[in-house]
Amino acid sequence: MKKLVQILLIAVVAVVISVGWRWYSYVTNTETPYDEVGIEFNSRMPGPINKWGCDKLHTTFGNVAPPYGCGANDGTRNWR
């Protein structure tokens, strides 16, 4: 049983690292803010992490419409 818990813990840590790296690569990219996987990861991040990611994307791509999860909640196509 101890071996199973160890394997599951290693698998969870590996998934968290993989998702975290993919998200960080998305928010610090310089090509496009419209990567589908990155948008999903960022939109599902907790509030402060999502805000930091959106702020980073806005700094890089401020002159385009924001991706899902980074737009203002007032129905406009403005960054929040």
C-alpha cells in the first residue's frame, strides 16, 4: 500500500509540474494569446494566478482582444 501511495504522489506531482509549465509557457509567450490549451489552463487557474497570467498577457498583447478568462465582465472586449 505504501508503494501505491508513493506512485500516486509522484504521478500527481508530475501532472502539476507539467500543467504548471505549460501554463507558464503560455502566459510568457510572445507569439499569440489565443493558444487553446493555454487559454483553458489560464481560465481555470485560481483568481490571483489567473489575474497574474492575464496581466502578463495584457502587457505583451494589449492591443488585441483578450482571450477567454481575461476579458472584462461587462460584455465589452476590454481586458480586465
